[in-house]
Amino acid sequence: MLEGCTSPQTVLSQVSDVGTAAARGFLSRVFVIEIDKRGPEARIAALPVQQWGEYQAQSGRSKKQVFVQEVDRAVGAPFVIPSGGNPTRPQGRYGVPAYPAYERHVKGFIKSAGEAEKFLAGRIDRTIGLHLTDDEIKEAAVQLHKAAKTISADAKDKLLGLVVLAVLEENGPYRLSSKIPRGDTSLAYLGPSVLQKDKYLAAELDIVKERFWEARLAEGAEMGEREGEEAACYFCGARGRVVSSYCKAWPWFTTTWNCPISIKLKNKDLVETTAVCPRCYSALTYGANLFNKLAKPIDNWLTKELFSPSATAVGRSISKMGTPETIFGCAYVLPVLDNVLDDEDYCLDFVDGINSMLNNSPRGNRVDLHLQEITGFELQLPEEMSGDDYRLTIIYYSGDVSRGDIHLRATIEDVVPSVARKLKNITREIGNLAVDTAAELYPEVSEKYRAFLKKCYTSLPYLLSTSYGAPYIWKTLSTVLHRGPISRKRFLLNLAGRMNELSRKLPDYRELNDEVIFYIAFSEFLDKYNRLIAVETGNGGSNLMRNWRELRRMIAEGPVNELSFQNAEELGFAAGYLVRVFSRQYWHASNGKDFIKHRVMTFGSSLTPSAIWKRALARVDEYALKLNMHISNDLRQRFAVVLMEYSRLKDDVNRDKDAFMAAFWAGYALAGDKKEPGEKNE
């Protein structure tokens, strides 16, 4: 990015904060003070207060308007919003005289020129290449006070602003133009000149960029610098001038840590730990800004799901009530081989791809890869970076970044883009499957419920978290992205635990039906993942059940003498299906009693394979006789086959109880007789 492949306009938008949402308020009130120092005496005047942008209505139904800044103008006065300490005090170094003003500052400008002078004096001393006399600072403060008095102090939004000192001098970043510099990427328009009519103030972005980098380097030098042949850069080995690696753009590395920094060194001697040459320091600053801009928060709904206990239904419900800590995700992409960037065309494609990731917007007919469903946060991988000659690194973290208080959740390296693409294709199919399964359970699936299912079941982090639980989410996500084996057994263990808990709510089957949808959907995901992506499978001791539609057709309509089951899971599905068929007749014969709750789960006991065998399958004729129920001979024969199969597969059932129970409830729910969401069984 530093090789000159990127225009100064783009560089300044990426290494400063002018394009961020946090900068909007500052750019809604821009105070430009024109200072012409080209004559024997400086002439100073304030431009009318400007808005570098416009208010636009938010998308959707909201009528609230949001200020959207003109980044092409703002890069002429780039600034960095302080991320730590007291933001209202002068901090770091300023490349050009562009100073963010907070509400207390703006109110001070309105109140008196003295308050404006205090604001300017503390910042001018920290500005690269700016020299103003005391009288010039006083006059600039007077002009700032006059301009500020024209705005209302009772605005509904916060009184934020940006103060820009447009100093006209030899070799400075600002000059006069005979026309408004629109469409010129080397210039940025600041406003019409007050001191010289028919002229316009413009910023030369090459000089602005140079001053900006000087300011960043000066921040590193605050913690020490060295010069001479013995001063060597830690990263590239260049000799000459080096500064400390302290970088305000990268608060992940803070000088308050005792671990990476010797406690014997004072702050001004931190250059003795990691020394960095000017070029590498610029690269560090650039990389830090790119990382910060690529980082996106995980959606609040998904964060709640990630930290929900997977083995308890009640725990999942309770955990979704609170406000979870925000988790951020960042993904960056690099070529497998470093030397490919020596090729100028390849380098240009790489820079274009990074810029596309930052803009996060589609480009013409290019087929970019959107991976939010896979990572959980907003991520667009450009077409030119979606080949297997690139690798993704994904980092999840939380905490207060401004204080260097970082909680690193996970680092997933060497993700092959084609694997991510295949996973995205699979999850899209799983989302459709979840909707189709819901249509089997309910007579009508509302658009709201359909959208909810699609949102959840197309999200890979949601699927893995619900299956394996919060303690395993990051490890399992890494395993899947690296095509490793994942356990079906743990998924069934957690699922059966939730189903067992929800069965106590009978005859309300709504939440139990949701778990059945998840069982069908994630089973399909595992099957496709193992067949299409995984290098080796991890069934966890349980064979996959055949497609449930095929199995249901065989149980309901197939010849009795051809009924057979391959494992405990298929047997559980058959048992659930037949018990549901019998329970419908039982409900009518018993004046509305739920068969499972009334006869199988007596005295609040838990439902187990043994209970299903002893209290349901083996006693169907007994219950029918007591209630004078008519059971068809065909149904009796199918019950008899399931009983015989239970005896044959008893060892498998005891070994895979969770698989049997999960499939039992699936067979029970998918035996027909659709009900509205929340409606009782019969």
C-alpha cells in the first residue's frame, strides 16, 4: 500500500478518521480560518461555517436523517479522533492544522475569543511545520469566535466541529485555486477564499500526506529515537534513523504493559525495545488503520447465541435476555507467496482488492464473495482475492480497544477462500431446508418466521454454537474452516439434553419443534460437510440416518416385511413416527389426553429409550384394549417390527441413546398433523 499504487486521496482517507461514522459530527460544522502569510503582515479571516456533507434519510422506514460526510473534501484536513486519555486535550502530533472540537470547545468558541485562543495555542505547538506568532494566534481566535457566534448553541445534535487553519505560505499544504477543484484527486476543496475574491482554498494532497506521515513518525519519536549506523530497524534492518514502535493507531500494544516492555526503561527510552525505521513505522500505522477499519462487530443477536449454553433450553432462553459484550471480527487477506507483490500488475490488483474490502460495496459485474454467513461479521472478499493463491486470517476480539484492554477470542489463520465459498453454498442450502422442514410442522410459515429461520440457519457460527456450545465455538469454527473432523456425537448429546428438558412442557410442542428443525438441518449440514469438504469425517460413533423423507415413506407406506433399520437413530425415528400415529387415536379415545405425558412420562420422569420400549411400544395393545380403541392390523404389524428391531439393535441403542432420542422426537413431530406455532399437540 506504501509503494505508490494508491492515490494520496485514498491513502489519507484510509490512515485518518475522516471517512468513519465517528467523524460525521465533526464535519457537520467546519470552521476554516484563512491565514495568508505571503505578505509582510499576515492577513486573517474566517470563512462562513460550512458543512462538508449533507443530511440524508436513513434506509428503511426510519425518518431520522444522518449526516453523510464528503470524504473527498475532508481528506484536505485529515484528523485522527483520540482513542484514549482525555479526547478534549491536545494529543499526539498534527500533520496539518485540522483539530476536532468537542461540545465544550464549540461552546467555548461561542462564549469568547479567549476560549478559542486556549484551544488553538495547545494544538499549534503540536502541529508539524506550523509557525504562528502570538498575535497571529490571537487574531485567528477572534475570527474563530466570530464564526462560532453564527451557529445556534441549542442544536439538537452534539455541538461538534472541525477547526482548520488554512495557512497560505511557500511550500505549505494549502494554496489558492482559480476554480473549485472538483474531480482532481491531487487537490481537496476547503471553501471560497474570503481574503481574495474569485479564488478558492485548496489542499495539495501530496504535501498533506507527507505532513501526516511526519506527524505519525513524531509520535513514535516521543518514546525515543536513535540515529547513526548503529541504529537498525527491527523489521527490515535499515540503518540510519529509527524511532520506538509506540503507535497511537495501534493501542493493542500499550506502554502500560509490563510484559513486552522492560520495567527498567522510561517511556522516552522505549526505542531500546523495538526500533522501527520511518518506512516500517509508516507501514505499521497504515496496517493498524486498515485493521481497525476492516474490523466489524458481530450482530447482537448472534453474539447472544454464541454464549448461550447449548445443553439446556432454559439457559439458552435466559442468556438471550441480557445485553452481551460486543465481539468484533476482522479478516484480512494476504497472498501465499510474498514475492508475487513484486509484480506491478499483481500489486495493483492487491491494492484494488483491499480498497474494495474497505468500501464493502459491489463493483460492476464482478463476482465478489460475501462471507458474513461464515464469519458472523460483515466481510466482502473481492473476486481477485478469492482464489487459492490467497489465504484469509480471521481474528475475533472484545474489550476496550482505546485502553489497550483487548480480549483475544480466537485467531484463525490460513483459511482457503474456496473452502469458505463451499461452506457458504452449503449454509445457503441449510437455510432453505430449515424453512421446508418448518412447512412440514406448521400449516403456514409466516414471512417473519421464514426470515428468522433463514438468518439463523445460513449462519455457520450459529449452527456450530447451537450444536457444540460456547466453550467450543472458536475451536470448532477453526476446525471447519480448515476442513477438519467435527463430532456428531457431541451435537446429539446437547440436542437430546435440550429435547429432554423441553419434553416436560408437553403438550406444548412449539419449542420442541424448533429443536426438530435444528436436528434435521444440522444433520444435513454434517452430511454435506463430510462429503464435500472435510478431509476426514468425525461421526463420533454414530452413523448418519437416511434422509428423513425417505425413511418416513418407508415406515408409513413400505411393505411390512421390508422394514429394516440400519442404526439406533433410524430406529428412534420409526418409534417416534408410530407413537405419534397411535397418540392421535389415543387423544380421541381418552377425551383429549396426551399419550406420552399421560402414559409414558409418568410422575414427571424423563423420557428414555427404555421407557419408550416398555411403556409405549410394548403396551400399545394393552392401552387400546382398555379404551376400546380400534387399531388396524397394519399398524400392529409395524409396531411389532419396531419391537423386534429394538431387540436386535439394543446394544446400539444403549450406546447411542442421544441419537435414538433426537430421532424419536423428529419422527414424532414429522408424522403429519400440522399445528399452528404454539398450538397444543392434538
